[in-house]
Amino acid sequence: MLSFALDGSDPQIVATGLRDSYDFDWNPRDKTLYIIDNERANQPAEINAVTRPGLDFGWPRCDAKAQPIPGIAGATAAYCAKTSAPVVTFEPGSHPMGMAFYRSDLFTQLKDSLVVALAGSWNAPTTAGYELDAVPFDAQGKPEQPQRFLPTTPRNTSDAALLRMSFYPFHLAGLVISPEGWIYTSVTEGRFTDFGRLTLLVKTVVILDTVARASARRCRGRSWVNRCRVSLLEQDSIRHSHYTL
């Protein structure tokens, strides 16, 4: 990670040991710089805190626990002991791409949290990502474990993808938050979505209600009625769960 003066002069190395970083933001409370980083497919994705210039976050020699990765030249315990471990990790393959601190009062449960868009896995044996997570901070300003807030379903990531309850198969990409608190995200497939109060409580419900009605029409005259009934219950569950926001 490099920094420059506004005229392009004075290049400085801010951080090293990063593999695939898409976004960063400053914590409005203490001005700490946080940056996301995607590791290898079998390693957890990371959020790193740049508390001072020149930190080394370990790639490619060290894992998320600052331990050496076997088979890589220079990967020793002595080297990794000098690197900085991530402050937050995500499932391998979840692929965080966009992030921003939530400064608005529109969604009070997200206030001062770090909102992260997880693009999702591409060819992993277990589906990961395809969601929006919030990383809350404790009273001391330390980040806690990420919490999924969209999609709002009790299903795990794989089941939610299979049942089309998540963003799957669309991969979330950039993320910004407007001054009024609306969350905007794009997907690599070329769509653009906004999540504001009306979007969550009206537009999403209408869309999902339309899907549920279409499922009901497909069920008529079918011999596998029980299977259709389960599908309708799933649609009804997600339709009502959006009101929790």
C-alpha cells in the first residue's frame, strides 16, 4: 500500500504483505486505517489495521495467525513473528471487496460498524460470502467478529445460496454509503443495488412476494406438492424476515 502527495510526489510505503486488497477506510472514532485483503483460496480473508506506517501483514509467507506457511521460501517462525496478524477474518473464499464505516443514524444497529461486501466464492467446494456483513467495535474501539445482516435468513451460507435467499449468483463488488445512510453496492455482473429504508421495507418485500406468487403458480397440478410447499414456506420466511431491519 502506497501513499502520495496530492501532486503525485512524496511516495511512501504505508504497508506491505498484502495480496489482493480492494478497499480501505478510516475509523471515524480513532482514525485507524483498516484495509481488506484476500488470501489464497484455502486461507481466511482478512481485515488489517494499519496502526503505523510500514507494517508487514505477512503475505506470502505467513498465515492469518502469523504462522509460517510450509513450502514457501523465507517462511520462518522468526520472520512471521515480526509481522502483524489481521484483526478480523472471514471464511476462506468469501472474498471481501467493498467496505466503509457506517456513520449515519438511519440504521442505528449499524452505527459506527464497518460494513463489508463479500463477493462470494467462485469454485470453492463450500459456498462462502454473497452477503453484507457488519463488523461492530467494542467500547475500547476493538473490532469484533463480523455479523451478517443481509440476507436476513437463519440459513447458512450454502443453503441460502441454494435456495436463492442470498445475493448468489451475483458477486458483490464496490460499496459506498450516502450521507443519508443508504448503502449502495454493485456486482461484478453489472447490476447496481441501493439499500435504504424504503428499499428494505417495501421494494424487497414486493419483489420477494412476486417470486413467492410465481412459485405458487408452478406448484399447481404438480405431483410433488410437498416440495412446493417447502419452497413457499422458505419464500414466506425471507419475505417477513426483512422487516427486522
